Amino acid sequence: MHRKSRRHQPPQSADSILQHIAEVVHNPVRDRFELWVAGDLVGVLGYTRDEADPQTVVIVHTVLFDEYSGHGLATRLAGAAAAYLADEGVRVRPVCSFARHFFARNPGLVPLAPAA
């Protein structure tokens, strides 16, 4: 009996599937961007407007459920927030450590406001 070897495309990685089904939604009522995966809220990026300068948005925290960390979803959340804020023409002051790191790795996405 002769076996033919089949060449299959490798299955999609978990990271690829998560990225494909993840959705970032801006929720201005709660001052946050939300990350949804398959209908479940799995992460948020919270912000507030600077009282002294309403053209500055302060990113105060980024939270992601532990089981979703390590798949690039927090980066996707921060990237979507950055794109939205850039379109709004505001400056960003990242207070949260993840957001500071994200904007340091991705300079020029939005204008950064000086530290308060």
C-alpha cells in the first residue's frame, strides 16, 4: 500500500483566531474602550479628560482578564483607542504603565501631552 502525503495548511493559531473575533468598542458613557471576544467583555482601557485641558485625554488604566493576556489583545485595544483619539485630534497623557509602554513602542500615533 502506498500512502500519499497530504499537505495541509496549518490550523490557525489561537492568537490569530482571537484577533479575528475580537472587537473594540468605544463606550463614551463610561469613559472607556471595551474589548469584546465572542460576546464577552474581556478588557477595558479607561480614560478621563484633563480638567485643566479638555483637549487632553488621560489614559488611567488598561485591564484584561488573565486568560486573554499574552495574545496581543491589549495591544489591539490600545491601538484602536489611539486611532480613535488621533481622529478626534486630542493629545494623550498615558498614566497607566501599559499605555506608557505602548506609546513608547509606537511613537507618533497621537500627540502626547506632557506629564502633569
